[in-house]
Amino acid sequence: MIINDLKVRRREYLLWALSAAAFIVFFQIYMVAPLIPVLSDFFEVPEQTVGLIVPAFLIPYGIASLFYGLFADKIGTEKIILASLLLFGIFTALTIFSNAISQLIFWRVLTGVGASGVIPISLAWIGQTYTYSERGRPIGFIFGSIAGGGAFGASVGVFLESFVGWKVLFLCVSILTFLIWVLVYFTYRKIQIHTMENKGLTIGKFFNGYKELLTLKRGRNAYTFVLMNGIFNAGVYTWLGVYLERVYSLNGWQIGLALLGYGIPGLLLGPFIGKLADKYGRSKLLPLGLLLSALSSSILIFNFPLVVARIAVITLSLGFDLTQPLLAGIITQVGKEKGGQAMSVMAFMLFVGFGLGGYLF
């Protein structure tokens, strides 16, 4: 009994450490979009050109996640998460050497490739470690951290940039990433890791694994919703900083405060939403999330007072929190023994959707 309790506690410690990793990845992702006006002035290029740094990160992130998932199913989640987190920290640090927008885009591409193994493989680990009926809470923790990282990245990031500059901001994120890497490494050391036998990697196995996932009707439906959800949410969010600057004439730190509400619902309610999904079913919550997202974006069409726009940002975030984590829970069940690949397809759809949304909108 004592041994089982110890295993449960250590499993929870690792969940918290992986949640910290998810937080820092999304902190960096979301701190970039509000910096578009600042970076436009720094590099002396139009805001639309600087906006390319968003898909430059997100689309390679989605593509690379397909390969991380395959390797995770073969050699285990630990090696992939640690390697990906380390690469993310290194490339984030190297971003400070950008002296032209082309260089910044280059480092964003590499950072996206490096980062893409952290979150989907953490979700795959949850699928391997928790039963389907109890996955809502741990998935809620991960997505709550994602939401919190987004909220603080969008607000604190742009606020700090006004004092230390964007290069120091990237350097600080890199340092925090290395500290979290140490935390994840030593937490993993304390639990027993079970990895799948390496059966050899071939092109046929690579494509057949993903083909099997996409031939399932439930899988196709879930992945389609993930893609469209990503396009919609990123399409709106990416340009909120520019929107707030032009419509309400806000400066950098004011934009940060206005965007603070984005992610706060997920940070505070993520595990609770997961428990509701486990108890009442995901089919009852998903339509509510889609409706909230639609209503929130509709409000932003009109030039309502700023306080109304702030509320719309919060409810837009809540709409995402009521959809994407629940879809992730469904996909962990669709994947079953192909957990790494299943979550990688989800990450591919989501982040390609993010990239396309930011570009198309």
C-alpha cells in the first residue's frame, strides 16, 4: 500500500514537472504575437512581414511532432521529452542573435522543430499512465499550464519587453527552460519508466501507423475538429495585439494587460473542466465551447468599449479550454497502443491550424 502511494505521488510530481514544461513552451509561443508592433519597428519592416514569425514556428512544430511521436512509441517518452525541451531552450537562446527579420524567422523555424516533442508526448505519457476514466484531470493540468503560459506570455512578456527589450526576454525564457529541464530530468529519475521494444523504423511503418489512426471515423472527426479549432483560435488571437493597438490605441504594456485574461480560465479551471468531462462526458461540453468561441469573436467585430473587448478575450479563451483538452482526451483513447503517434497527429493538426490561422486571418 505504501509502495503504491509512493508511485502515485511520484506520478503526480512528474505531471507537475511536465506541466511546468508545457507552461514555458506556451509562454514563449504567446509572448511573440503581441511583440509584432515592437519587432516591426526594430527590424524596420511591415507588421505583416513580422507576422510570418508566427506560422514560421507553428507549422514546423506541427510537422516535426509527427516524427517525435513515432520515436516516442519506439524508445519511450522520457528521451523524447528531455531532448525536445533541451533543443527548445537552446534555439530560444540563439534567437537573440537575430539582426534581420529573415534571421528571426530562421530561428523561429528551428525553435518550433525543437519544441514540438514536449506537449504531445507529455499527453501520450498521460495516455499510457492514466486510465481513460481518470485522464480528464491530468490532461486538464497540462492544458491549464498551456493556458497559463499563454496568458502570462501574452501579458507579462510584452510588459517585461518594455523594460528589458525583446532579446533579454528571449534569454530569460531560455534560462527558465533549462531549469525546468533539470526538474523534469530528476523527476523522471524517481519513477520507473517502461518503454516499448524498438522494432526498427521503416518508412512503411511510419506511414501505416498514421494511416491506421486516420482510417478510424472517430479519429478523422476528432482531428478535423482540432485542425479547424486551431485555425479559428490562432487566427483571432495572433492579431489581437495589433487589433487592440489600432482600435483602442493601446501601448505595449496596456496590450499585455488586455490580453492577460486569455488563458486565465484554463489556468484556474483546467483540472475542474477535465473532471467535468470525466463525469458527464465530453459530448456535453464540446458544443458549449464552440458556441462561446463563436460569440466571443462576434463581439470583437464591433467597436464596443474596451471592457467588453477584455471580457470577449476571456470568453474566447474559455471556449478553447472547453474544446481542445476534451478533444485530446478523445484522441488518447483513439490511439491506445499508438499513443505517441496519436498525440503527434493531434499536435500536427493543431499547430498547422495555428500557423494557417495566423497567416490566413
